[in-house]
Amino acid sequence: MRLLKLIPAVLAYALLQVTLRRDDADLVRRLKAHEPKAMADLYKRCGRLAYTVILRIVRNTAVAEDLTQETFLRIWNRVGSFDAERGALTPWVVTVARNRAIDHVRSQDGRMEASAVDLDRLERPGLFVDLDANALSIDRARRLKSALEKLNANQRTVIELAYYEGMSQTEMAERLNQPLGTVKTWTRSALQILRSELIEAAIA
Amino acid sequence: MSCQELQDLYELYALGVLEGEEKTEIDQHLGRGCENCRRGLADARAFNAVLLSIGPAEVPNRRLRHRLLASIGYERPGWFWTGMLAASLMLALALWMGTQERERSNQLADARQTLLQVTGERDRLNQALRFLSDPDTQPASFGKGQQAPPRGYVFMHPQLGVMLIASNLPAAGAGKTYEMWMIPKVGAPRPAGLFQSDGMRGLYILNGPLDLAALNAVAVTLEPEAGSAAPTTTPIIVAPTGS
């Protein structure tokens, strides 16, 4: 499974760094003013991360490059309604990147019609405000990485299908030839394990 | 459903993979301005971003940055160096083409010089043929009976002038030249032009009308390179005109 291969690997999260840094606000203001240098700075900060997320989903470098470009142009065109003071820029970029890749994979699989979810609606700039800065610390990312190792094969599979293939639980059940209830149980338990690891980290 | 029941679904909702009644429930909570769900979804978005970011980092090709910045009309500083490189290449190309052009020019000049020499030779031969073919030409020989002196002929024509053909005529040497003299029956020898030998043969033509009746002989002496107004050495060729 791809997720298994990811676990021992280097943390791309290091690229995420401290996502809610104070200089986000300044960068957002410059992006809003459509300063070209701001785009260069945004790409410097998030380019590798967005490309990594996209490539992991589409598994084609040429397509990943196209979608990364599309991601940054989308940010460029929609940053006007982003909250410079309360917004979390990097999670927004990561979400847009992932959604562009999922949208591509879905269209390749002919799943556009089947998907009842409007990805576009889920990446509106206004949704990425008041994110907990602590939740995005590098330490907690390490914890999350080690928590992935605690998942069993079924739990890892459903997490992978949801995050990297954009499958609904119904689609997972069909793919895995399992009852929908079973898939829901695997998904719920997997997320609980991952989440609890972060809660423990927060308490510690 | 309560917020407590929905909290395990926030991540899937934020990913856009939740469906059916569960999705509708969260939509309704958000529609009612449910702060718990809004807060929970904000945390879920942060959680998802972190989870998606875990893994080996990939490095995109540098062209992606160029493409992206070019698409918004931003000419990054790197283009300066690209421009400099292009300018350097153009300069090198121009220098190379200049060298080629100079080489071609030199070759062309050499070809022109060769053509002039060939044309000159041709003209001299034409003149020689005119001397030899004209019935009014009078020949005179020189050097006959000597061991290894220059030998040859002088052809005289009242309108064409004098043509001298000599064999066994050594090269004049550095700073020296051969000078032909018209030696009249009365008076001092008159300079009649300078010429060189290729080491074996010498051919010299003096154009212009000639008073054959007043001429006693044609002579050649070895003189300084610039020539002399009067002979300074003993003649090595003396061709009596016999008239």
C-alpha cells in the first residue's frame, strides 16, 4: 500500500513548516494586491508541498505539474476573499492542490457524475480561518506519522482511498467488496486512532 | 444527529467524500450556525492538511516555476541570466561569423590578386605575341658564344617599343634590380625601365615608339632597387641593334 511506503519516508511536512506563521498575513496582502513577487514567494513556500500532494494522487509528473500550476492560479484568482489576519494559507493551498488532483482522478475514472460533492465548495477561502496553529506543529505531524503505523491494513486502506483517491464510503465498499457498514467502521476507527494521538500530544 | 455523533465525520466532510444523510446532517448544522460543527470542521481541515503533507517530498521540475510565473506575467530575475546567456551566445556567434567573414574576405583578396597576376601575365604574353607576329619587328640577339651568360633576344618595333627575352638570367638579389638601357648612336645611355628575373628567364617590354635609326644597342645592367639615372655597373647584356 502506498501509505505504508510513505511512513518510513522523510516528512514532507517539514515543508509545511509552521503554517500559521505571522508572515502569512503579509504574504496574503501582497497576493491580494496581485504583486507578482508574492506569487514567487508563495510558490517558494508551498510549491514542493502542493506538487508532492498532487503527484502522490495522480502519479504522473506532467499531470502533476499542470495541476500544481492550476492550483496556484486558483489561489491567485481567489485570494481576494481570503482573510489575511485569521486565514491559514498553507492548509488552503494543500486543500486546493488535493482537490485539483482528486478532481482529475475522478474525471479519469468517470466519477464526475457519481460524485455528489462539490469540491469547489469545500475550498472556499472563507473556510480556512481560525485553524488551530498548534494542530499544525511539526511535533504533532510527527505524532500523526507514527499513529499511521498503528493502523491495521484495512484502516490504512480506507484512509488512503479517502485522502488520495477521493472515494466516498459507498465507493470504497464497492471497490473493497465489503459491506458499507464495515467500511464505515474501519474509517471511523482509523480516524479515532489518528485523532486521539494528536489529542494525547496536545495534553502532553 | 447531535454534534457528538457527527464529530467523527468532520474529516470526511472536509475531504468531500461524505455523502447521504450524514453529509446532509452536517450541512444542516452549519446552516443553523452551529459553532461546534464550524469549530470541529476547522480542526478537521487542519488535520487533513497535516495528514496529506506526511510523506516523501517530491521536487518539481524548475520549468514549473517558470511556467507559473510566466502565466501571471512575472519575469523572474532568472530570466536576466537567461538573457545574458542568449546575448553571450549571440556575441560568440557574431564573432565567429566575423572571423569567417574576414577569412572569406582574405580569400577573396587573394583570389583577386591571383587574377590580376594572371591577367598581367596574359597581357604581357599578348604583347609578346604582337612583337613576334608583327612584320615590322626587328630582332637582335645577345650572349651568343659566351659560356654561361644570359642569352636571348631583343625585339624592336617602331611603334610597340622593345621586348627583351633572356635565359640564364639569375635573380637580381636582395636590394637589386635589372635596368634596361637604350644606347643611342650619339649621346649617353637612356634608362628604359626596371625588371626582375625568376632566376632563369627574364621578360621585359618597354612600350612606346622607338627611333630605330638612332639606336645603337640595348643593354642591361644590375642596379640598386630604385634604379639609376645612368649605368653604374658593367652591362651583363648588350644587344647591338645592327642598324
